Amino acid sequence: MKVGDKKEGFLQSLRVDGRILTMLIVLAVVWMVFQLLTLKQPGQFLSVQNLWNLSVQTAVVGIMVGGMVLVIVARQIDLSVGSILGFTGMMMALIQTMPPLGWGGHWLLALLAGLLLGALIGGFQGYWVAYWGAPAFVVTLAGLLIFRNASFIVASGRTIGPLDDNFKVLGGGIGGSIGEFWTWVVGGVMALLIVYQLLSNRNRRKKNGLPVRPWWAEAVVMGFLLALTLAFILVMNAYTYPGTNIPRGIPVPVLVTLSVLFFLNWMAQNTRFGRYIFAIGGNPEAALLAGINVRRTLVWVFALMGFLAALAGAVQAARLNFVTNSMGNLLELDVIAAAVIGGTALAGGSGTIVGAALGALLMSSLRSGMVLMGLPTEWQNVVLGLVLLAAVIWNTVYLKNRRGAV
């Protein structure tokens, strides 16, 4: 940094990850471009309806992307998440529509069984990776094949549904939004969590002798995040039910996604388990010598990923109301791409939940904008592939420059 360079001094004082800042800028540019391209259409990109729908469309990938960040940070990969989503979603649908004697097919039982099944599948795959040294790529590729076809086998190739009305709330169906009042309550809780997280991080860094932001910079970052929260709440409440002035509020799948992302971000930054994952990704041998149970930690990381895939499966099934054998097909590519676009290094040891969440939102925004423009699916995939390639190149250059500066 040059002495007297005010711009660099300002950015350095904010102490914001350059990749996250870049993501925010790219996202803003993408939104502005799509708004200009759809300005004369009834469903403009930045219309309240489209933004509300965009939040719902991001939910499934958003639920899983935080878990994928932790898997990749630990120097692993999970190619089976789309198949686990489809298989657990199918099992939850079967329990509701074809209950064995004594089960009653209750939607809550179906949900709990699906989440437990997802965690067990993830932990089972993690066991072979951690304790037998099997490559995660091969183990989870096998999982992709097994559980994709297991969905077809258990359902005999049929589409299963319709699902319980209470279960469909998870997908934003009937009663699937929390309304205006509770949306403001959630917004207030989010604001308090943001303030608490920023101040606790500041105190922890100061206690450990690490550099902290000046108070004016802390206020700028806090004000920006609180402004984004307020804008989000206003948009959610601006979308009303057809023919009424009753605000829908935050959709339940979006609320689930936010809860998952807040928890994972807190866990990654404030718990021993989160620090262990980054330590393993940075240097597995050093982590082992430091007394970290690397094998057990890896099993738990994969179990968490399986649990999140099952939760995403519940949301997807609830949203569709019917579960097909192809549900979740190739979704693992979207999840991995969102994590990489959000700045997660495939070499391990580096990544953030916030960046991955922005990556998921960017991918959904690109898809939504291209659909509004009527772009064919083939071209949509080409654009997404180019964006992924650009993200990988940018992330590689960023990490090289960062290592060179240390």
C-alpha cells in the first residue's frame, strides 16, 4: 500500500475479505444489468415479486452450500448431495403417503426420519474417507450412483405425492410465509445477531492481540449490514397475497436457509469444531500432531453435509408437492459451483459461509435473469460455466497474491 493512498487506507481499515467485497460488487452489477434488460417487461428483475421468488429459488442450494464449504475446506468433496437430497426426499414422501402399520405417516415423523437418514448416509461415507483413506471423490461418486438409483427402486419408478399440507409449509406452500409481524421480529433478531457477532469478533481479536477495525470502520460495516437487513425485510413485506394488501413476509424455506447459514457461520468462527475443520484443511498432519481427532472430525463434517442435504430435500419436496425420481439430479454441481464462486478454495483451508451464500445468490440471480430474458437453457449453462471459470481464476490469483504478501 502506498503511503497517503486514501482509498487503500479506507478499504484496509474496513478489513473486509476482498473476495466477499468483489462478490457484492459483481452481484450489484448483475442485478443492475438484468434490471435494465428487463425494464420494459411486466416482470422486471428488481420487481418485488421476482425478488421474493428469487429468495425462494435460492433456498435449496443455500441450505447445502454452507455444508459444502466445510467439506471443501477440510480438503474433501461430496458429489452425492443431489442424490442424497432426492433419496431422502423420496423416503419422506413415502412415509407420508404409504405409512406402515402403527406409523400413521405423520409429516413430522417423515421429516425427522429423513433428516436422520441423511446424517447417517453422510456419516457412513465419511467413515470410509476418514478411517480407510478412501478418496472422497470416489466414495461420494459411488454414493451419487447408489442413492440416485435407490430413489427409483424404493418408489418403483413412480412419482410420489401429494404430500401433507403441514409438510408443504416447508416449501412455502399454503401458509408457507410468516407474515408481516413475524417478519419484523425476525428482522430484529437478525439485526441483533449482526451487532453481537461483529462486537464479539472485535473483542476476541483484541483480546488475542490481533488488529481490529477503527470504531468508525466498525460503524460503517455494521451500518451496511443493518441496511441490507432492513431492505430485505421491506422487500419481503412488500409482496402481498393476490387480490389483497396482506403482506406475505419471509417464506419458510428462506427462513430455514437463513437459520442454517447463521448457525454455520457462527459455528465456523466461534466453536472448537469449526476451528478444527480449518486447521485440518490448512495442514492435516499439523492438526493431527496438535491433538485434533482428524478422523472423527471428518466423519462429523460429512454427517453434517448429509443432514443438510436431507433438509434441502424436505424443502424441495414440500415445494414441489410431488417427489420424482429425478429430484435433485445434478444439483451437486450447483452447490459446489456456488461454494467455489463464493471464494472457497478447492485445495482446502480457505472459505467462508457468507461468501458461499453470496455465490448461491449470484447463481440464482443469473438463472432468474436469463429466464426472464428468454435465454435457452444451453446458453444459460454456458454463462454459468464461464462465471464459474472466472471465479476459480480470480480465487487462485487472490490466494497467490495473499500468500505473496505474507
